Amino acid sequence: MTDSQTPARSRTHLQVVDDRPLWARLTGRAVVLILVAAALVMSLAFPIREYLAQRSAIAAAEQRAEFLKERVSSLQQQVGRWHDDAYVEEQARERLHYVFPGETGLVLLSPQDLEQARKPQVSTPEEPQSAWYDTLWKSVQAADGR
């Protein structure tokens, strides 16, 4: 190694140290650029937030509309079934226990139904121990005694 090469190497490894704080090292252009970037971010934050909120509201409305379309088609099928006389007859026999004249209707009860039918749970209101005006007079006397 020669002496002429040594100083060149050491120059490339030197670091410039500036003791000034960061805000003091910023140029006027850098400050303007930072302010413009901050203004852009602030001006775009609200519209972007509103856009995202509207997109989620639209998605929810589309989902609700799809659900309602399915519900409408289901109800239309049900209305179509009620126009069929055989279906109406089946429902009257099943739900209302209707029978045609001359037929004998049978209703099968479960053991729990029989137990409940034998022991009806009818509750009767209990007679008050004293008349309402006696209770009122006693409360007035108790308030007066305090």
C-alpha cells in the first residue's frame, strides 16, 4: 500500500456529522413539500372514509335485497300452493282437524297431553286478606307515625 492511496480510502469512509436538529436542517422547499403532502392527506382522508362507508352500506343493501327476493319467491310459491284444492284440504285436515260429513275424526294425544288434560292448571285469584281501603288507611297511619 502506498501513502497516496491511504488518504483516499479514509475520505470515502468519513461521515458528515451535523449537530443541528432535523427541523433546522430542512430547507424551505422541503417544508413546503411536507405541508402540501399533509394537506393532500387531510383533504383525501374524509372522502375516502365516506367512500368506504358507502361501499359497505351498498353491500349491505344488496345483501338485504337478495334476501328479500328469496323471501318473495318463497311466499309466491306458498300462495301458489294455496290455490291448489288438494293442498287446502290437506291443511284443513291437518291444522284444523276438519273432516268431511260422514267421516269420523280422530285426534291422538301424547301421554303429556293426557296428563295436562286430566289436571288443568286453572289459577284463580286469591281473595285479599283485607279490603283495599283498610290497607290504604294503615299506610297513611304508618306514614303519620314516622
